[in-house]
Amino acid sequence: MLTRIRNANLAKHQIVQVPATKMTRNIIRVLREEGFIYEFEEIGENLRHYLLISLKYQGKRKQPVITTLKRISKPGLRVYANHKELPKVLGGIGIAIISTSQGIMTDRKARNKGLGGEVLCYIW
């Protein structure tokens, strides 16, 4: 999903389609709350469900709001952090998306709640 968003951003597409899972729905919800995307909509065809994500651009030259999207925790090497070790992306300008026991949230929210978890990705 992250690669699809990254590629669509580079090609300056307005909409990108990704397969719908609980994980992708929650990550997209966090991106919308943080203002990185406009909106998302779920479309279902029989057994296949997709999310249509409206990407956000700014200015006349259509500069993408998402400049960098980095996957941190990978299947071969999972990255975990407790609430004291949660990363600050670009000194607080960017966000880290964390999978905690209370759901997927930003690093700021997890730090405030005193939760740690798996560091999924960095976005700025």
C-alpha cells in the first residue's frame, strides 16, 4: 500500500486504489486525520474490497503534500519501540505511524497515552 501511494504521488495522480484490509484502513484513517490525504472511500465487488484514496497536492505546480513515505518495520526485520523510545520524525515535523495494543496511531498520540508498539512507517 505504501509503495502504491508513493508511486501515485510521484506520478501526480489524483486517486490511487489499494486493497482494503483492517491495517490499510487504519493507516489511511491516520493519514487523513494528519492532513496528508483528502479522503478515502471503500468500494466492494463481491469478495474484493478496495480503498480509493484521494491524494493531496498544494500550489500551482501540484507539489505533493507527502514528500517522503518510508516503510520501517518489514516482514524480515520488525522494529518495536516502547513509549520512551518512540522516534521523532524530522524533529516533530513528520509523523511515525505506530501499531499499538489500542490500534494504529501517530507517534505523538502513542507517546501521550504511554504506549509503545511496532513502528510501521515515517511520513513527512
